[in-house]
Amino acid sequence: MALLDFINISTVSAVVSLIGAAGIILLPKPVDKVIMFTLLEGGFLGMIVAAKYLDVAMATALFDPISTVILLIAIIKINDVRKEKLKAQEEMNIA
């Protein structure tokens, strides 16, 4: 059995999904997590295509960018709330 027999869309998609999932778990910065989330989505889309569910793949391809934008908006909002909270704590410590 040759090594190239294992390289197909299913195994590559599974590896990309696992790398994305591990990155989401292990990386501390939120922006890095978004990058890993897009890797996870890409691998998931590849697995859907490999299973020949092309209608589901089309819907996934449409909704993935929308979910990424929503995730980025949430990260920006959380960072703003954290900055305001730190500013309020500093003002309380000064007074």
C-alpha cells in the first residue's frame, strides 16, 4: 500500500478539520482562533463534498462567511467591553 493511497479529499479534509479544532483549543488569542475556525470550516466543507452532499455543501459555503463575520463582530464587542471594564477599574483605584 502506497502512501499516496491515503491522500484523498476525505483524509485531507479530516486533517484540516483536526488542525483547526486543535488550534481553536490551544491558541490563546481570539483572532488566531478565528483563523483556526476558518480552517475547521474548510475541512468540514471538504468532508461534506467528499460525502457527495452537494446541496448541503452549497448552503454551508453560503453560511460560513456569515458566521465568521458574526464571530469577528462578537470578538470586537468583547474587547471593547473588556477595555471599558479595565478603564472603570483604574478610575476606581485612583479615587
